[in-house]
Amino acid sequence: MIELKEKKIFIDGKPQLILCGEIHYYRLEKDVWQDRLNKLKAAGCNAVATYVPWICHEPREGEIDLTGRSRPELDLAGYIDLCQQNGLYFIIKPGPFIMAEMKNEGLPYWIYEKHPVIKPLGWDGKLGPTPTVDYTHPRFLEEVRNWYEAIMSIVTPRLHRSGGPIIALQLDNEVGMLDWVSNTPDLTDHAVASFIAWIKNTYNKKEQTERYAHELTPQEVRSPDESYVAALHKDLGYFMRDRFADYIRTLRGYAEQFGAVGIPFIVNIHGTGGGRGFTFPIGISQLYKSYTQAPGYLSGSDIYFGDLTMETFQDLYLINGMMDAVHTADQPLTSIEFNCGDGNFGENYGGRYDPSAADLKARMCIAQGNRLLNYYLFAGGRNYRLDERRGDGNDRIAATGERHGFAAPIDPEGNENYTYPRMAESIKTLMAQGEQLASMEEEHDSVAFGFIPDYYMTEYRYPKSAVMQSVYQNIEEFRAHGAWEIMGRAMLLGGYRFTGIDVQNKSLDPERNKAIVLPSARYMAESIQKKLVTYMHAGGTVLLYGEAPTFDMEGTPCNELLAAAGVQAVGVKRAEEGYYLSVIAKGIAAPRPEVRTHFAQLFSGENIEPIFELYGSNEISSFQQRIGQGKLIVIGNAYRCDIELFQTLLTSVGAPPKLSHDYKHHGLFLTTTKGKEGERFLHVLNLDGFEKRFGVYENKEQLFGGKEIHLGARDGLLLPINVMYGDVRVCYSTAEVKRVSDKKMTFRGGSHGFEACLQTKKQPQVGDGATVEYMDNECYQLKTEGAECVVTFA
């Protein structure tokens, strides 16, 4: 039995941590399957995942091979059975779209040839440049139903509930991603007719007339006029969210109709790009209705960052928080494409990840409550040639050439690359405390990072519209970038532990979150502005970074937020060549040096309390103002990553960080998780390429018995506090537990040694270079100058 509840994954009543590796059976000769599974198990993984490519299994209509009669490597049934024989869970991903660099993203050619009507038209009626389809077209869904019927004949008898290894099924892959990256919304005749019907169902006749003047024609949808283009973009975005949810619901219905019940259904979220997370919430915006529409869904992130560094670490933390912000109370975080390997995707050595990359990212994700990570791609393979040649230059199943996954930890020939050992050690260390990590939750300070899904509903824009260019340019400037780079990074470096909060759709409670920090653009829905005002009247604080809103999302003047504070926005100034726009700290921010900036919004109002003013004019660019029992703080000018500033502002409203360290050069990420009976972990990452020694404090009291932590370059530690391992309690340790067995524990710390306090009825014994001293109450003090220590128990 598999259940999703309390943000955990329960298998047969017990919370589980699933660390999985993606191995594509169809890209490997059948006689090497066992070798790749051996390497997966040696790395510590407990599950396997794979796509099931429709293009391979049914290259000709009606000739479906799922048992390898046409090609041995297509024996899906045999592969799943082999994984079970190896004691591994299995996650199956049958598409119909699978991406994975496959031709047609995994769809058979005959689908397009038989049903040309499913090929989407986009803006101005132009055919889209990517091989997408109209997801909800009846002709496409009829073929998908037949595909799912065939697949479920293999899946159903191998479900966990039937004694098999399959614990989850992914529905399609990255739904809506190709539409977004190509700026080609699905505007087939079928989709446009559905959209026009959606408008009629959503608005009454008066509202429709106010928005569009008359009933839209398909031509007017595909080529909108400036007079209604903003309304159409908003409605089209909302319609597509509903449409994608309908598609996912239909796929789940097919799977369940043919017996796939009692397992979670995964919806994969796309969006990272260029090694950053700025655009990832676009995928959340597109798909959050798909995976929150009913119980039994998991959202799975695509995590494609390179090295986790001082530049990028807040991106990963924030997108995990934003995923959590829209989740239901029972949904846990998962990552179904957790990028690993060396980054050499072009096989030109243009990418070169540090061996720490997958380790540090995994540690952060697990600390934030991810219960499943699927290392993608764990093992490479080969793309065989299609039997029916297409004359497309390689005639293979994929566009990447013969070898595939050459950046993976296990290359196409089965060799380990330089990233494999560190990744394997990381996985085994996490699994050593898998029982605890499967149920622990991150502890948070009384601060949340605000998330507005509609700020990321920018996946489509009519290219001829100056109106939408202006609106989207402003939203994209302020929704991430500066706010993430400055406010988010400063908070994390300042010791804050926080999650995201969906200020658009969820209730706001000042008792739970005394402050909400929120990236803000010129445009914000009236309903959101009013909700924030209500939250402040009840005692909450809103800290805006960016541009305070003066319009709603369709460009209608709306300043509910500023009006509640008695403040007016009176203009904007930007730095120009020869004009070195600068701000001077005032009030709570003073004294601080004058700072150059490139942008400043200007404000006026009675009794307004300035935080920054422009040099030379004394115009207010940042301020704080009481609203009811709460406060509005607006940082309306771009600023530097001033850790102390944000600590001061948030502490002044009763939301101080409870966790801190004494390493003056920063570069550390710290958070804590807590489980049953007071068990806790301190998760600490060194983001820099040099060793650090520091003390960690909670509520200004030093942890770990006042002992320093030694942390190597680009290393991470999972430090136990009051954690039980069998019948041994680790009261505290400045080293992590690397391995555990009935009579042995292996600790790993920094190169300058570590200390630990163990409580046990058994006599601990250590080797040379370490000492164990009995204290009292069955407690022993362990000390060593080495980086590792094996403790045995008599």
C-alpha cells in the first residue's frame, strides 16, 4: 500500500526515502542490464526509473512489442522483473510524450501522419516549430488510450499492491514546456473552440462584452487586437491551466481504467534554464492545477543546475519552496529529474561540474523535505536505428547520435566517470539515515517567501503586441532576478529558514508567518493587494522588493496596497550614462554607505518613514509604514546583498533568524530538520572551494556542546542532534553518520577531526587516533583528529 500524507511517502505504513536512478532499458543491450543495476545498487539507490518510448514499442500502428520479440532491449516486462529480482522499486514513465531527446519527443511517426489535425497552430495561425500536439484533441486521446491499455497490461500485474516493484507512474512529461519555449500556444480549431466555450462558461454576457466587446472569432484569438490583448492573455493562461489539468486527469483515468490503481501519479515540472532557476516557476504556474486537483498526485521537479554555488544556491532553495507553496497538505516534494553527471552534454568538454554538484544539491533538497530524488541520467546507452528509415540524417530513435547520456555517471559503455564516487558516497550517507529523513520536516522561522503564480503566467505572448511586451518586460524584471539574488540570498546567508507561500491562492496568517517577503512588479492583481492589506491589518508585515504595484495584471490602475499605507508612487528613475543614480540610508537602515543603484521607484506620503532616499534630491525610494497592527516595508530601489539590512528589517517586526554561525566570510548554507521525539539534524553546506571552521548557534546558544565544526571545501555534513540509530543515541556530533550496522557506526567529519557524544548501554570501542571517554548517564565522549572514525559496540 502506498500513501501520500503529511508530506511523506508511506509504503506499507512506513515513511520511505526513495533515491532512484534513471536507466533506459531500451538504450542498452539486454545482457548489460544487470551490470547497470549492479552499479546502481553499489551507489546506494533503492529504485529504478525509466521512460517507455511509444516510438520504439509501436513504430507501426497496431504492432506493439512490450516483451522484446522484435528487439531484445524492448522487453519492458523482463526489465521490470529483473529490477524486482534485484530488490529495487520501480517508477514507470509511459508518456505519451517522454522527451528524453527522442524523435517526436517519443511519439510514433504514424500518429502525425494519421492525424495531421492534432498538430497545433499558434499565433497568427502559424504551425508550431516543435513536434507538439493538441493534448486534448479526441483523435489524439483515442490513440493514447490504446497505448495506455497496452502498457497497463504490463504494469498492473507488477504494481506494488500485487507484489511487484512499481510504486509510481508518471503521466506524460513536462506538459506545456514545448509550447512555452516556442511561444506557440495550442490554437488548433479544437483548442480555440474549447477556449471560446471556456470564456462563455467563465463570464456572464456583460463581463464578456466588457472584456472583448463581442464574441471572439478563432482569427481574433490567434491574432488579438491591442484593445483586448491583455484580457486574452490572462484568460488564455487560465484556460491552459485548466486544459492541462483535464489532460492529466484523462491520462490518470486511462491508467486506472486498465488497472493501475493504488500508486501515486507524478506530474513533472520543467523550467530551469542556463543553470539557473529564474524561469522554473513558469512550469509550476502551468501545472499546479494538474497535480493539486485530487489526492494521489506527486509533483516532480526537473533540477538542472550545475554546481551549487554562492551564485545559484538560493535558486534551488526558492524553487523547492515555491513548489511546496502550492502543494496540498499531504503532498511531499520530489524531484523526478535530478540532474547528475559531469555536465558534458555536448560531448565537447564545454561543461565540467565539480564532483560535489549532485551531492550538495541532494543534501539541500532532502533538507527541504524531498522524499524522492531520481538521479537523471544515471546510466547512458545508445540510440539504435529505426527499422523504417526516415532519411533525416541519422535514422535513429533520438536526435543526439548513437551514444546517449555521455555526461551520465555511468557512460554508454558502462564506465564510471569522475562524478560517480562522490555521488555514490552521498547517496549511501543519506540512506544511512533514510528512516529519519523520510519523516523529518524542515524547521522554519516566522518568515515566508511570497509566490504569485500569475507572475509566471508569461509562457505565451503575442509577438506583435506592444502592450504585452511592456507588461511582461516589467514582470520579468522584478519577479525573480534582483529579489532572488539580493533578498533571497541575504536571508539564507543570514540564517533564515523559510518556505514559500502562495499569496494568490492560500490564506495568509500572521500568527504563522509574522512576515512575508515578496518580489513585486508594477502589476499585481487587485485581489492579492487587498489580501495583503488584510494580512497587515491583522498584524503581519509585508516586505516588498522591486516595484510597488500601481496596476492590476491587465494594466488597469490599481494601488490598493500603497493606498492602505497612505503612500503615493510618484515616478521612477533609472541610471543612465553619466548619471550615477545613488541612494542614501535613512532611519532604520542608517548609518550605511551611499550605494549606486540602477533603478528607483519614488514615493511620497504623510508621516512616511524613509529607509532610502536618492542622493541630491532626497526623494524617498524605500520606506516603511504602519498598516493596522502590521507594517508595509518597500525596498523600491535595487540594492546590494546586505545581509544585516534584511535581518534588521525582519527582526524589527518580530521575525529574527534563530540560527546563526560565526564564520565571517559567509558561504555557508544551514538549516535544521526535526522528527519524532525531538530528533534533529543540522544540514550544513560549504559553497566555497576552501575549508571552514565555525561555531553554530541557535537562539544565540552554541550547539554541539560548544564545539567547532570543521567543513572541507565544497562539502556538506548532516549532523545529528538527539538521533537514535538502533539502540545508540547520538546526542550530538560534529561529524555525520556515514554507515550504520548492528555493531558498527562510521562517522565522517572535517579534516581536522570532530567530537561526538554517544549514549548507549554498549561499550564503544575505537581504533588508533581516536579516544572514547565515559561521562555519565551512559554517555561517552568521542574525539578524533582524523576525518573518519569507525566505532564498534561490544
